[in-house]
Amino acid sequence: MSVENALYSDPLVAEAAVVGIPHPRLGEQVAAVVSVRPANRGQLTEKCLIALAQKKSVAVCSCQDCHSIVFVLRLPKFAVPVIVLILDRPLGEKALP
């Protein structure tokens, strides 16, 4: 199960997206952006969701585990329901030198 699917397995999670963020030694590490259902905001913690993701996701190594979660009211989308994430580098640019 992917990290994103593991996060969606929690019924309180409305939307989730997994991204790579810069890491000084590994090049990148996994982070998630999560929107919680409106009636359940404040009931989930970063620690709880990271534990869930690490328990349910299949990672080849610990560097593929989710290391941080950012909570947002909703994930940005185009008119077509596609989640849009603002990247910290241009598309196609490699994380590792």
C-alpha cells in the first residue's frame, strides 16, 4: 500500500497528497499534505498519521516512509478535480545532483 493510500484509509482524512521535499543527505524525503473532514478537524495529529502511514505502507527502506505532514483546509485543484501542488523546483529538475 502506498503512503497516500495508507493516509486515505483513515476515515477522518478527506484528501491527501504525497510529495518529495528536499533532504540534505538523502536528496528527498516523503512528506504529505492532508485535509481532514470538516467535522473532524483537530482530531488528528501529525504523529498519529505518520504512524498509520508507516504501519500500512510498504516501503523498501525507511527513507520512503512519511516523515512530516502538513494539515490544510483543502488541497488546491484545477477545474478538473486534480490535486495541484506547488513545487519548490521546476518540473523535471532532479533532486539528486
